[in-house]
Amino acid sequence: MKQFESDSANVKIPEGYSMTVIKMYFWVGLVSAILLRALIIADHYSSLLSKSMWYLGVVGYLWFFAHRYHIAKRRFNVIQGLDLLEKIEKRKPLTEEDFDGLNYVMWSLSVSKERLNYLVIFAFSVIAIVLSLALDFGIIKL
């Protein structure tokens, strides 16, 4: 982390995570999402399987969303600590540490896999609902 003395606070600009760590959390979130959607179908066959999928999915989500919260908090702390929003809104000159803070926030947003994760979660949710309804109404038998 880089550390700067700003006008109002001691601001630490975090180092970004490696792509390996970013991809790992993406896969944790993705697998958790799939498990939680697939348990609706698994419940038609085995309550033990569906409960196992539920616990694994929830534990994975806890891990994934704790990480996402941490990332969001880091971004917020940089923006708030350097007072970047006000400086940009009022077109105030930016310091070197302001640019470093903006660079971190922009880099963090640009490498985030959250958009893809949300898309996959949405798609698997629709698939799970359709399959579950089809199974519940006897339209298909797996």
C-alpha cells in the first residue's frame, strides 16, 4: 500500500490483487451461484445432495461477498479519504496521490469480474426457475 498525507486524513492506497486471486474469487462466486440454483433440481432426487449443495453454496457466497465487501470498502476509503468526488465535481487540481488513488479505483473496476458474475448468476437463475417449474408440473422428467 502507498501511504500519503492528505489535507484531511492519512490515506492508504491499496495494492491491487493479482489476476490469479481475482479469478479465484470469480470462480468461488460462480460455483456458489450454480450450486444454489442447481439445488432446486437436486432436491427432486436427493435431500442429502440438495442440502450439501446448499451448505457449499452458502459458504462460498459468504467468502465471495466478504471479499466483494472488502473491495468496495477499499475503493470507498480511497475516494472518501482523498476527497476525490468533491475535487472532481469542483474541478479542483489533483495531486499526485489523488492520481494514484484514482488509478487504483479505475484499475480495480476495470479488472473486476463482477459484471460477468452477475450475468452468469442471472442466466443460471432463469434456467433454474424454468427447470424447477418444469419438474414441479411434470412437464419434464429427469
